[in-house]
Amino acid sequence: MPLNDHDKPFVAATVSFLDERPVEIDERLFENLRALNAMPFAAIVMPFPGYGKLVKAKYDKMEVMARATRLVTGVSGVYELSLRDIVWSHAMGQAVIHSVLGTIFSSSIDAVQILLDQKSMKADQRSLFTDTLRDIVAIGMAEMLKQINPEWKSRIRFTDRTISVNWSDESEHFESQFGLKLADRLSRKLYRSQISSPVGAETVLTNAGFDDSMMDVTRIITNMDRRIIDNFKRNTGLPEPRDPETE
């Protein structure tokens, strides 16, 4: 995950399926995605001059809020992830939200099953992230639904209770899911395209027939979500912390 101005880009990719997921496919990535009516989506982080300072300032401020929250309430919160995990979770959260949003344009959704590739996190951090991701999907969808056709809103039939989140290494069944292999191949292909192709990853997706399937989430990662501040103030009764010194 990029932490500094000159780090390479990062791509978090998802592949969404309605109903049953595929068991086996051949090596033709985009042909298989189209044949399966799969919906790929990728969130990309593109470091820029000043990126590292902004990310560090945001993380430092979140650490201040984390300590204050624990002192006042005795409860840990969303701030407890490492800086690298925060970058990853923002990118993955946006990819999942847009995958769900893309689905409702053509179908109703009664439940959402999210399977994440295994990641080196402690058990409590994994639990925190899955809870956070579930909230991101529910809250993010609510925000997006304010801006879309009312007809599509009726297709959202799931709630936070019908959003399941699992990790691939929790069982052999999850580990064997072929959707994970598709998402991994997609992220690798898009990453290589972004750093070596003259047209870039988004054009590669568009040329393969997948429009609006990539989002640059760099600003989401560098900017503090106002809802986090408001939630901190509501839970602790404390004022917003001053921005840490980053010079």
C-alpha cells in the first residue's frame, strides 16, 4: 500500500456475481468475465506530491481520536487499523460499494456476500475491519441512493444484517472460491497496465467493454471523512482534535 509520494500505485479489485459463482474458467480473463456476466470494479490509489504528508497527518489525527475514545468510553473504534490497513480498507470499501451499486442497475439484491482474500491482520483487527466494511456498504449505499432513480431504490432489499463478510483462509470452501482468483488476476493485470501501459488501467477496462469500472480513491484516502469526526464528537463529547503538525 502506498504511504509516500513516490510509491507505486495500488489497485484493489473486486469481481461481483449474481447468484452462483463460477467453479472453473480458462485463462482468458475479460472473455470469461463477460461470459459469466460478472461485474469487475477496481479502486486505484495514485500517490502525488504531498500525498505522504497528507496520509500521515490523517493517520496521526485518527490515532489521537483512538486514544481519546478509549479513555472516555473504554471502547476501541474504527481508528484502530494500521496506516497500511487504512489505505487498503478505503480502497476495498469503495470497490465493494461500487460493485453493489452497479448490480442494482439490472437486478434486485436480497443479500450481499463479501469474500475477502486473506490478509495479515490480527483477529480483532479483522473483526473491526469486517464490521467497518459492513457499515461502509450500508452507509455508502444510503448516500448514493439519494442521487439515483427511485426505481432502483426498491431493488435494495438487503440490510446490514444480510451483509456477510468472510476471509478466504477461514475455511477450505472459501479458499477454493474461483471468484478470488479472478479478482486477483484482474488486480494484477490492471496494476501492470497502470505502471507500464501507455493507455493506463481504466482504458484497458473500457476497451474490454467495462465502462465506469474504475475509481481513483486517492482523495478519499488523504482526506478525513467528516462523518468520522462527527461520530468521535458524538461518542466522546470532546471537540475535534487539532490537526497534527506534519512539518
